[in-house]
Amino acid sequence: MDGYFNLFLVVLLFDCCMDGTSQAKVENGGRQVDCDKFLCYIGLWLLMATYQGWSKADFWDNKSFNPRTNPCPFKFNELMTRGCFEEIISELCFTKKAPNPFVIVFGRYIR
């Protein structure tokens, strides 16, 4: 399993993304993201990226597989709830730094 982590930038992935996302979730009243849940999140995104023709909701659909009416064979509910997946998306951070309180509009800083 350690060989797979050589493909990714481990320091960026865990020290920045996972820690920053976890801190943002805690600040907004959520629970921390642990390593296993974050790896599951990344794996689900990679799997969804390799398939086309289904919406994000189709991957969490509880309908049984049917090639004509429900062609999506995946049931992500067994791995992670859609609510948890959406929480990680909404709080995903790629840095540990706080966001800039200023917004640049037409070349001027606005607070």
C-alpha cells in the first residue's frame, strides 16, 4: 500500500489538504476528517472521473442495477454517505493559511 502513495504528493495531500479541510470543518461545527475518510473521498472522486454519463447523485442512488433503467452499478452509500462527501467538498482547502479578507474588484481592494 505504501507504493501507491509515491504517486501523489503526500505532504501536500495530508499536511495541507487533509489538515486544512479538517480544520475548516471543525470551525463550521463539523467533525474532523481522518486519513481513511480522506483517502476514501479521493478514491471516490477518481472513480467518478473515469466514468461518464451519470450525475453525482446516480452514484449514491439506492436503486438496484438495471442496464435499461438504472445503468450505474456503483453504490457509494456503502463507503461514504453523500452528505459527508458534500461536506468535504464544501470545506476543501488546499492551504493552511487563512483566506485573504480583501477582495480585488476592478484593481481595487475591497474589505
